[in-house]
Amino acid sequence: MKIKYKATYTYLPVTIMAILLLYACGNKISKKTENKEEIVNETKKTEPVNFSYSEVTGIGMDPKYNRRDPSDIIKVGNKYYIWYTRMDKPIRSGYWGTIWYATSEDEGHTWKEQGMALGLGAEGAFDNHSVFTPNILVYKGKYYMYYTGVQPTPGNPDKKFEGNSTTDFTGIGVAVADSPDGLFKRLPNNLVIPHSEVPSDFDSYRVDDASLLVRDGKIWLYYKGRCIEHGKEGPKRTQMGVAMASQPEGPFQKYSKPLIEKGHEVLIWNQNGGVASLASLSKSIHWAKDGLDFTPLEENLTTIPMAPGLYRPHLENGNKASKIPGWGISMMQSDGEAHLLRYEINNIAF
């Protein structure tokens, strides 16, 4: 079933959508490229693009479960794979979720939920209360799942999660499997991106929402951070950062400063020899030739998808694809309902 709304606006030739960040917390945003016209030409901007949406079966509207925060999508054999956060209704927040996965054989229109991909961590672990916002990377024949974890609020007498803005720190962990169907196992030191211990840093409270690529022989892990000094204003002030490692299990070295402001969920992809990204709070698309110094190419976009995952062949093992197909899975939520749906980017030249 086609959903009735559409969004039309112009930007670079790629499949896009996601959400990223805002004002720094004592950090300077990475230097902007001065000649915007040069960047626009380099990314070969196209005619206006339409976004269309359609409901999916298998992981769409459901009387029992809410599903949200889909990963990017990969193809293995004749099946497309996606991972996401699932919660029992009426809960729709990922802070009370576990990670599940589904497969499709018709480019994401029809899905079959296959089961839980990753449950809660052991008591006392950083991910003992919830695991959510997964993403995937296939590297040298193994499947690496990066995910966000949170433990019960420290000091809570009932060992419950409060969702406060002072002590409920999050971090990014990693689990690995020999097959996309699992079993995904946590690595011994699986907390690969912890929150910063420096209060003024942009990621001193929340570290969340991994998005991966392989570049210059290294694993680049883009993520969003929230500063503890922003308190309850933090959700409106998230920023995107990046960390790099020589191997998927780390250790990861954080880049010295945030990259993009005014965003929330993170979506990046390979574009014309550089890296493109969508920042949802500012409704803008950015591009960086070096993957670090991002410049906005399009701003004031309208009706962008929520928390989208993208079919990204570059995440598949050794896939040399130079084009990104124009579809993915995003989220919709309202009145306690959260479910996944399919989006397409129309009239776009890759």
C-alpha cells in the first residue's frame, strides 16, 4: 500500500536519509570547505528527487510489537538482511529493547522475521538493560554487529532504568558471527566506543547509532554523541563524530572533534570518492571528500524519513559497487505505535 505523502527536494545523487546532530559542547565543528560551489559540482547535483513510502509486511504494523531503528541493509545470496530494535507493546522506546532481524527476497517489500539476533548482556555489563540501534559490517567473511547498550540506572534500588540525563550512560558494543543468521557473540572487550570522561566533550553522555564504512584500509565508525552538560536539552544537541580502527573489533581511536551538528540518528554512505551524510535536525545533506571536513550541500529539506537504514552494497564483503540503490527501510511512530516501512528515492541518477 502506498502512503499518501511525498517529499520533494533537490540534492546530490544518492540514497539518503537519517538523522544526526547540533551545537557542540565546547568543541569546534570540523573545518568547513570554503568553496561550496566546487563541492556541489564535484558531487554532481541532479534534478529534484521524490521520496515515496509504502507499508511492508512481516516487520510493519503489528498488534503485539513495536519495531524501530533499522540497520543498513545488506544482501547475502538472494536474501536481503536487516536488523532492528523490537519491544513489546505499548513500549516504543529503544531503551527497553532487544535486537531482532528479518530477511526479504523482493528488495524489501516483504519481510520474514527470523528471530532475535542479540539479547541482553550479562548482569553488570554496560548492555544489561537494553540493546538497540544495530548496524552491520561484513569484513573478511565475518559479520560484525555494532549496537548501543545501556545498563540499569546505577544506584537504582530496584535495578531499573530511569532514562535520566545524568547517570544513564550509553556505549557502542560489537558482536560477531560467521553467518548473517548468527549466532552473534560478544567479543571479550565488546565495549568499543565508550562515552568520554571529559564533561565538555560532545559525547560525554550518549554514544549511540553506529554507521560503518571501510576507507583507506581502516574501519570508520560514525556515531552520534550527546554532552552531559546539556542535560535534558541533549536530544536537540546531538552531534556526529567518528572513530577509526585497523580491525573491526578495535581498538577504535576517536577523531578529535565532532563533524556535523544539528542531527540525531546517523546515516552515511560512500559518494563520489567521499562520504555523504544526512543531518535530520537541520534537515540538511553534507559531504566530505576526506570523510571528516563536512560541508552542507542542501539545507532546509522537508519531510525526511525517520531513522532510516539504507541498502548499502559497500557494507557487503568485498562488494565494489559504485552505485547505491535508491531504497531502504525507515521508521514511523505515533500514539505509542512504532513500525518500519519502505522508502524509495525516485528520479535520481546514480
